[in-house]
Amino acid sequence: MHLIWLILAIALLDQIIKQVVRIQMVLFQEIPVFGDVIRLKYIENPGMAFGIDPGNKLIFTLLTIAIVIGLIYYFFQIRQESLYQRIPVALILGGAIGNLIDRVFYGVWFQLDGWFHGRVVDYIDVDIPDIDFLGIYMSRWPIFNVADMAVSIGVILMIVFMNKGLKSEEPDGTNPDSNRTADPVS
């Protein structure tokens, strides 16, 4: 139950910051936070992560809704599992809900477009060492938001903790896999 509060806190914090950015800044305005390394830069992302255009916004938003519903279902299915499994899903879900709110309501709230045609507000701009790889050049990381951070951290934790808490244990605390003998080689 406590992780539901984490999910809601991520989505709420994300939305509060996005509204402050939208109200206090003009589109493409930059505010240095830590010199040129970290800046607030207000942009509106009509697509997916890294500004990738998904094509049809309505279909993309409906697909996102289906994914969020699937994540909610999965989250409740694993409610008895270890925190190693639940925390990453909670982070991903909180971030997905934060960005989904933008995609569903943003166009209507700000009289820009209809339902399910919104844009995600991004505002964290981070300098990175220059990268030139396979003809792709980057000098700054793509601009992101709190919801994106939560999703990214959740995915990383999911990978890191992939095998944590998944090994079955006998009631006496031993791992049944440790008593197995190797199959003879034929």
C-alpha cells in the first residue's frame, strides 16, 4: 500500500513542476541551474522519448493507456513479492502516469488540441561530453522531466534487481537449487 503513495507522489510532483514551468517560463526559455551543465529549458515534446515522432498521436496515447493499465494490473499481481520487484514497477508506473496525464489532457487544458493529442512538458537539460558515434552527434542529453527520470530509474533498477528475491527458498531458509547435483554428461 505504501508504494501506491510513491506512484501518486511521482505523478503529482511531475505535474506540479510541469505546471510551474508552463506558467513561469516561455517556450524554449533557459534558466541556468548549475552553470551550463544543468539548465531548466522549457520545451513541449509532441512525441515519445527523445522527441521520436510516433506518427498518429491518438493511437500512441491509446497504446500508452493500455500499457499503464497493464502496469497497474501487474503492480497488483506482484503485491506480495519483494520490494526489489515492486519498487521498480512503482517508479515506472508513477512516471508513465505523469506523462500520460500530459498526453491525454494537455491539449484541452491549454486549448491547443483535442483530447489525447497533448504534448509532454520537458524541462531538465543536462550537458554531457560530446559524442560522435556512427554519424550521430550529441553535446547535450535530450531534455527530460521527473516522470522520465522515474521511468528510467525504474527500468535500471528492474534490470539490476532482476534476480533478487526471485529465488525460491524452502521453509527452513535453504535454497533448493543449492542442493542439486549436476547432471552427468552423456
